[in-house]
Amino acid sequence: MAGLFGARVRRLRTAAGLTQAELGDRTHVVSTRITQIERASGAKPTLELARALDAALGADDLLVELWPYVYREAFPDWSRKFMEHSERALAIRQYAAHVVPGLLQTEDYARAVLRVGRTLGSKEQLEERVALRMGRQVRLGTSDRPELWVVLDEAVLRRPVGGQAVIHEQLARLLGVTAEPHITVQVLPFDQGEHDVMGGSLTVLTMSDGSEIAYTEGAHYGQLVEDPDEVRSFALAYDRLRAAALPPLMSLDMIRSVMEDNHRGAKVPSRSERRRLAQEQLQQSGGGRLRGGGRPVSRSRRPGP
């Protein structure tokens, strides 16, 4: 895709009668950077540069629309393939254990989530990833939009990602999207206990030919599963989660309730208060004192394996 992007830049530049140096001047980069882009060598163009090239060459957003596909080439194969499959899926079923799925995130929430990524190198890269994520949401408003069914762990609602203002806006977004006939949101409450997908998130995609693809994801890894037998197992696990979750209307009630709790400002003990309470509990149970790191000091030896 970088080769296609470079070929389009070269063709547009030639048609405009510009040299590489002249195009570089108009986009505030050196001529060798234009050479790299046209030859698909060196670093991938940034979103900011793609916009500058588009404006300088009068490309009518052609280069900006191509940019996400170029940028994805920096992602691992399994991640890139998942995004490509998602864009063609007729139905998307997701279980989210920790954060709201990207398709339903607000921009500020997405920025807060992506900011903690281990591979981020700059603020510019963060904004590029946010733009890419927001761009994937566009399909939800098109004629070929997929059926989207999301099961959120209760922890997703209660973790104030980005702070109270950001999570409040995000919860309001969840309430709003459920008015769309092709989007369903359920909440899996804490009291349902253990389940088959603990520790990670799961997505099951249904493609136009009726086949299904599963994708599992943890904090820093992901796995694309295409083996039919394995996919059926994941699809069954998802159906069990969906059955255990609150019905859609009750789920909306829980989301509203969490929003109201946040608005009232639920009292959370300070760190010193938590430490004092923990010390009291330890003393009541015959445990040791807490030292600087907060660890209890045991009076008995740790049993062997």
C-alpha cells in the first residue's frame, strides 16, 4: 500500500508540474523525504504530511483516504488482518473485559486508552492512532454497516478511563448508540462470577460467505483464529456470555446508574485511609504490620510447594 501511495504522489506531482524539491517546499519537508515517499522507502508518511500533500497537489482527499492503509503496514500481521476482516464483516460480536471497544469509543476516551500503549513514540503517533480508530467508526453510519453486538464487563463501566468527565461522555455515548437498530449493548455484571473468557477480550466476525473468524486480545497481544473448530468454540463461549449478561434494557439501566453514581461523586477512600483500614483488618486477623510498600509481613514461614 505504501507503494501505491507513493505512485499516486508521483503521478499527481508530475501532473502539477512540480519537482520533488518544490513539493517539499510546499509541504515543509526536504526533497529527499518526497523521494522516500514516492519510492516507498524510509519511514511511513505521517497523517499530517498526507494532509499537506493532499492540499499541495489538489488531490481532493485521495491521499488522506489512502493513509490509514499505509499506516497499518506498521502493525503486526494478525492485527492488520483483523482490521481488514472487520471492515468486511456482516456481523461483529464483541466481549470487552477492560475498555469500551474501539468502534464505540469517543475521541477523548480513545486518546486516554491509546496513550498507555507501550509502542507509542510521540504525541504525533498518538494522534495518528486516534484518527485511525475514529476513521474505522465511519462504517457504522454507512449502508453496508455491520450488525454490532457488544457485551461489556461491568469493570468497563466503572473504570474512569481518562477521568470522570471523559468516562461520563463515554457512557453517554453508549446510551446513545443503542438507539440504533443495528447496535446492541449488554453488560455482564460482577455477580455472574467466572466465565470462559476471563482475562481477555473476544471478537467473533461473521463474513459475507457465512464463515466466522475469532480474535482474542490481551493487554499487549492478540491472536487471530481462523480454524473452524476453534472458532466454533469461541462463538459458543460468546453466546454463553451473552446469555449470562443483563438483557439490553436492564443493561442500559446499569449504565445510567453508573453515570449517576459518577455524577454524585462516589466517595473513594484516600490512599492513607485505605492503608489504615487494611492495617486494622490485618491486626484483627492476627497479621503483621504494613511496611512502606504496603505488603503485610507474615509471622509464619511460607509453605513449600
